[in-house]
Amino acid sequence: RFVSLSEFKINEKFNIDRRIDEEEKTLKNAELIVVSTGHEIQSQYRNYINKDKARFEVIPPGINTDVFYPFYRPDMPSFSMGLQQEQALYRINAEIERFLFAPEKPLILSIGRADKRKNFETIMHAYGEDKELQAMANLAIFAGVRKDISQMPGDEKEILTNLLLLMDKYDLYGKLALPKKNEPKFEIPEIYRLAARKKGVFVNATPGENFGLTIVEAAACGLPVVASPTGGPKEIITNADNGILVNVDDTTAISAALKKIISDNSLWQKYSENGIKAAQEEYTWEAHSDKYISLIDELYTSSKLEKFDKNLSFGKRLVKANLFFISDLDGTLVDGLNTDGLDELKSWVEDNKQNVVFGIASGRNHILTAKALSDYDLPEPDILICSAGTEIYYTKDFIPDPGWEHHINYQWKRYEIQNAMEGYPKTQPQEGPAQWDYKLSYYVDEDFSADNLADLYRFLDDRKLRARLFLTDNKYLDILPVRAGKGNAVRYLGYKWKLPIDKFITAGNGGNDIGMLRGKTKAIVVSNHSPELEPLRQSRYVYFSKQPTARGVLEGIRHYLKQ
């Protein structure tokens, strides 16, 4: 029963005016306001006076991908299912199949509380009005938990009663499952995976939802989605490309979208794979915390670096740059005493200093990199990625990025790896200067092959030691933290300084450059490259120069600037 309160009574009871005043102060003074979607900014903050003074950053919440994992994982030889999970899977199968005449058909699924905003009745109308859709697939709606509908609160009673009446109206017996309960921890993930195994579709028909966590859960399990083109669902599906956006009040549009996905196996597969990938990369709590920490680091670094430019802080210059140019050093910019083309490249860097951020990515540690800057009279760098992507610094003064070390320290067990590698076949440790806190370097025998590299990965994995391995010229092996590497460093910089990855020009010649040459960077491979880079010829984002070292780098830059 709802009681209407006057504005005076609301303030007296809840002190709303004071709360709004404090929120206005927060918007005005906070360095950062974190929201889950862009829709949240417009829907929840649009009436605040100080909305335009706030800096909003979208960091979506995460899910536990150890619980919401792809539907096909149980088929993997190494997978082991716990007893509670086995029991949950059995219960869900039995609970759904007892409703259905043909349980092998694709399953259209919707999950949520018995709440009018979930729009379950519209889903029922869409399914009930379309005989073709009924022939193609079954429907399962998990509308909360119920025992005796007659004893439930009014709104829930009305919704559940209407669903049963619609089942009767459209004669959906044997085609519709309306289970009475589900258990969130073990059963909900199995429900998504069951629908995915049957090549079904998840429907979220809530209009204007702030986020849409069920969409991410379904995506992580490999289940394509149909959802509203407003609010959080629009942002998730646009980002993940794992389903179709429709007017969720239009029953014809809903049924058409469902039929399109179910009838096109290649489209279903695309949406399934895209959803799994997006969930793993962008919608985990690990990704959430990484983005948050990166933003905090940016705030810290920007304030610390302001002293480096009287008119414009160094950090702001990085944010405003149109292009980041990051090049490997040895074998790319220079090759021993060969500095052919370096003076011309230096002139280009200096001439474009206002709009282009120049960086060096080297296998050397920062001490040896500083020596190379002096020995070769290289252009003054804005960014230095050292020790094969385990260190990030700013300017010639080598100011460390405060967040990078924390980021790459994840699951790094340097001494355990070093001990495990003692006496490992076909490898010998490199000299002291090549070793670093987050980098172990080895020489390898001439016959060390890709199969040997795969064996080494398995060797470390069997000992629960996570690392990345980089082989260069079939002579040098670097072992790095799983989050390190030149490529990951470049992507970290792109995220931190808000520059899309396709605004990076990267140049390299060896195996430990491959990470920053893959993907959508504008990559340059100089002609004196090592064999490990040959497979990159298949990528349309990689330019293979006809010239070596600095001349080859300049050739690649000119190629991209013409586009």
C-alpha cells in the first residue's frame, strides 16, 4: 500500500534537499564520476545543475567468468564438473523438459523477477502470435520463484496469473516452460548454457534498463541476445555485437529477430563467439578494476607531469595527441653502427612534435635505453617502453608509470619460473644486464623450434606458472608476466591516454615486437626483420617496408600518412 507524502514531509523524513546539495558538490568537485553506462549519465544525472562540470567515465560492472563460462567448455577434455554443478544441470534439464513435447528444439529464454518491467507478457504475445516461431523453437520463462500463486503479493500474482492465462490462450502446452524456481549460484548459469547448447536465444525485453546484467551473463555463456535499443542493453550489444536490438514493445519485431538468429546458423555462431569474447575481455571484475586503477593512475600521473610544460601539462599533451608513433630500437631504428636514415626520421619527429607522441619500445632495460638515447642522439622520447614491455616511462627523465608495475605483477612468479628453468633443455640464461624484475632472458639453441616453445608453455603451465614467451631470431627467448609485453603496453597506453588503437603507428623487426604489430595498430615491419614476423603478411594492418631500419620506418610512416 502506497502513501503519498508532501515535499515537506519527504524532506522532514529523508532530508532529500541536503542529499541533493551534497550530490551537487560531489559533481562539481570530484575528479571522476564512475558510471556503468552512458545511459546512466543521461537518465540519472541530467537534472543536476553541475552535471556538465563533472567528468564521467563509463566502467561497466563485471561478472564471474569462472561461473558464467561458455556452453562448450564441459566438452573439453581437461574440464571437470563439481558435484553441485552436476546436480544443478540435472535439475534444470529435468525441470524444463517436463514441460516440453520436443525438448530437443532451440530454446528461447528469458529470466528475471516477476516484475512488470521485465515485459514477460510481451514475450509471450510475440511467441504465441507466431506459429512459425513455435514450430522452430520452445520458450522458457523463469519469472522468479513461486510456490502458491494465490498467496503471493498482488503485482507478482497478477503477472504470473497472466502468463498462465496467455499459455492457455495461445495453447502453448508442450511448447512453453514456466518453471517454479531457480537457484542463482549454480542453476542460473546452467540455464543459460542449456539454452546455448540448444542453439537458442536470450530475450531481455526490459525497456530502458540502466545496465542489463543478464545480457552479459548470457553472452559469457555463448547465448545470443535480443534486447531493447535503449539504455544499457543498447551499449552492451553495440559493443559486443552479440545480438539484435528491437523495439521490445513490438511483438512482431521480437519474433522476427528471434527467427532470424535461430534460422541462420552462421549468424548464431557469430553472435555466440562475439558475446563470449566481449564478456571475457570487457565485462569481468578484473577488467573493471583494471580500468578503474588505470584512470586513478592517469589522474595521479597527469598532476605529477604538469611541471614538464609551462603552457600545457605533459599529461594533457598526451591526451590531445592525434597520433602515437612507437618504434622498436635495436634492429628497427638502428642496427649496430648502421644509422642510415636516422637523421631524416629525427627531423620528421621534431617537425610533428605538436601532434605526434614519439615513443621507443626496447628490449633493453631503462639504464641501457638511456645509454642508447645518448649514443645514437635519438629524438627526445615522450614514452619509453623498456625491458620488452615490462617497464613504461615518460620523457627523457624516465618518470615511471605508476600503474603499469601493479598491472603486470598479476600472477607473476619470477623466482619460481627462474628455478623451474634451471637446466631446461636448449636454453641458457643471458647475462645479468638482460635480466630484470619482470623479465627473464635466455639464449636458445639453433634448433629451438616453435614446437619447443609450445612444450615450454606446457612445462610452465603444468607448474601453474603463467607467463608470456617471446622468441626472437630463433636465438633469444624472453619470459614475461602474462600481462606484459610491448603489445599490451601499447594497448595500456591507448586506454590510459584515450587514443584509439588505430591511431598508433608501431614499428618493429623481431619476435618481441609481434604483440604491438598485431591487431589494429598501423604496423610497420622493416625489411631486415626476423622470420617470426612473416605470418603478419596476412594482415591488412601491417606494412612490410622494402628498406631496412630507420629508412624502412620512414617508408612505412609515409605509406600510412597517404591513406
